Amino acid sequence: MTTPPGRTDKGLRSGSLGLLSSVALGLSSVAPAYSITVTLGAVALVVGDLAPAALLLGFVPILLTAFAFRELNREMPDCGTTFVWNTRAFGSGTGWLAGGWVPQIATLIAMAALAQVSAGYLLSFLGLDGVAGDGIAVTAVAVLLIAVLTTVARRGLRLAAGVQYVLLGLQLLTLLGFGTAALVREGAAAPSASWLNPLAVDGFGPFAQAVLLCLFIYWGWDALITTNEETRDSGRVPGQAAVISTLVLLGTYLFTAFAALSFAGTGTAGIGLGNPDNATDVLASLAPPVLGPALAKVMELAVCVSAASALLTCLVSSPRGTLSMATHGALPAVFARIHPRHRTPAFGTLFFGSATATVLVALSLISRDFLGDAILCVGLLIACYYGTTALACVWYFRKRLRDSPRSLLLRGVLPLTGGLLMFAAFARSAYDMIDPAYGSTSFHGVGGVFLLGAGSLAAGGLAVLTARARFPVFFRTGRTTVTARLVTTED
């Protein structure tokens, strides 16, 4: 069957994105304004004014993993990304678990959190502080936001990319304005190069903890690669966009961190970054004295749209992952349904929107603390599938590593180093999370965060066994095919 002009073999609309729009999607999926405001304070509590050094070192395994994603995408530009790559390298079981289940579960939990955060900041921006403190009201607004963004994602990639330009522009301009104002404020200290010196940290433990915290704020850039089949020059542009987006994130975070440290310092009182009361929302505490009350409201709006834009990108990327799994025979065929006009994964987009709302409501009803611990456990899942994918790059190209120095470096040395660092982060995270004091919940002396993370991986093992019985052809062949099913469209 010949693929119609302007469509990929899965029915998506090809050529919808260029390099700039791909970078925008990658940056938006990380939610830079939200990520830095909820992470910088926690990092500063651990390592003080060496927070920029932690941000820099936390970036290293991310960059090394980005090279692995770029090389694998050049070889296999499929919207299934980690699912396809891990399956080709390690077989169907690893591909389904580490490339399919783990990233999808991590994203689903993050989507629920992003919806709640965006709703809370939106209510606060509108001056409805009383309503913003009501869990039921916040959840209701969050479900409404999910419905709106699901509609946008379902209507096409070009519309979603256009919305992201606006949302991302507001975030970056707000962070730039905040940083510039903080650096020139009277009394602000001059930035110091010593803040980038990791050797000044007192002990490995605290610095390792800070670096692990930093991994979270870079997570998500790989969502842009799920649109590779809809991107011009799909073998080259998505990989370039992945590396560019991670570098832009690093520059944005370092600039904001230097500015915040210069203005507020690391004191344990007032607006200091060492004050535990500010740890979960640094920019909200610093924005009024830096920007003034009126412009501080813009910061609230920036964090709100940051979470919303990341949620929108997730609603774009996750359905494309399941679309690929379905076309390769690893999920029910219904996930391969494409909208006849918008050329988007119609069923998959509605499924993930509904699933996000369901998870949010369920976790909110159980306990707001439980939702918080579910978010923290995502770190384990991130390290697991990033590390596995980096090693998949090395294993897949193992027979070609001697072809050239470039191949050895970019397909071997750098991804191997990135994968080992990711699994080291996984092991350290698991060790820390076992502590019942880690997070807000515990069960029989074991941290609730660890139980949620380990439970998600164990559930994935059971899901693989179920899928093996349901999709024997996929698991018997042990690899993906070009297209296992004809693409279907929704009526």
C-alpha cells in the first residue's frame, strides 16, 4: 500500500514541523519556569551557593543521553522512539517495559501533577486565593484544563506548535526579565565563578542528592522526538532539536540560578534560598521584591502557562508512542486510529486526556500527600528509561563503533557514560527513597516514594506478561517491523 503524499506510513501528517518548532516543543515539555521554581530552592538547601554547579553536573548525563537519542533517531526515525529503539537493541520484552510502559507511566503521573499546578497558579493569578486553597476546586479546574488541551492536541500538531510558541515565549521572557532585574537590583552580589566549582562541596552525598534533583528539571526534552515522523528531514532535525533544546535549558537555568543567588543569597531567613519555607516555590517568594507586586503576577502566570504547555506537549507525545506500539503489534489496534482530517492519533489523545484526569482525581481523593509522593517517584522511572535507551544505542551500534572516531565517540563512549550515570542515579535515588522520611508517606518503615516507584516497575513486569499473552506475534519475533498493521482512521 503506497503512503499518500503528505502522510507518514502511520497516517500522520508529514512535514508539519521544522527545527524551530521542534525546539519549542522540546523546551515546552520541560516546563522551564515551573521546573526551576520548584527545584532551585531544594538544591540550594543541600549545597548552598553551589546550586549552579549542581545544575551543570546534573546536565551532563542528560546531554550524553541526548546524543544517544540523536544517533538512534538518525538510524530509526519512528514516533515510538524509546519503544522501537530498545526493542531493536534488546528485544521485545525490554522494549515494551523500558521503552513503552516506563516512560508512559512516568509521563502520566507528571501530567496529573502539571494539570494541578497549572490550575492552582491560574486561580492564584486571578486573585482567587481562597479557591486556590480548596483541593476540590483546584482539581475541577485542572480537569477542565486537561479537556481544553486535549482538544488542542487532537486538532493537530501545527495548532499545538503555534500555541506553544506563545506559551514558551512568555516563560522565557519572564525568566529573562526576572534574572536581569535581580542582577541589577541594589544590594545584589556580583556572581562568582566559584558557584560552578563542584569540588567545593562538603562530601559526595549532599552533592549527589543535589545532582539527582537537577535531573528532574531537564526531563521531557525527548518528547519532541516523538514527532519525528511529522518533522521535515526526520532523520536529522529531531536529533538536532534535542541537543539544542537541552543546551538552551542549561543556559536558562544557570542564568536564573545565578540571578537568584546574587539577589537573595543562601540565608535561612526571609527570601534567602536557604529558607525551607521558600524551597518549593522560589520564584514566587523572590518575584515581589525583584519585580514589584504588579509584575510579580506575571511570574505567577508564567509558571501557570509553563505547566500547561508541558501538559500540552505530553498530550502530543504520549499518543504517538502508543500509536507506534499499536502499529507494530504491541498494543490494541484502536491506538493506531488516526483522525481523518487532523491526522492525529485520535483515540490515543482522548485516552491520555481521560487517563490523566482519572489519575489526578484518584490521587487527589486518596491524599494530596500521596499525589506529591507519586510525583517524586518519577525520578526513578526517568533514570530507568533514559539509562536503558543510552545503553541501547551502544549495543545497537556495537558492530559499527570502529567505523570512525565519530562513531566510537557519539555512538559508544558518550552514550555508555550517560547510561552508566543514569543507572548510578537510579541506584542512589532508590537508596534515598527507601527512607520513610523521604516524601510525605511511608508503609511499615519503607518510604512511600520508593514503594510507588518500585511498584510502578513491578506493575510493568506484570503488564509485560499480560501483553505477551495478548500479542504473541510481537513478542515471538523479538523486534519491531516497519508497519505491522494498516493504519485506520476514525469516522
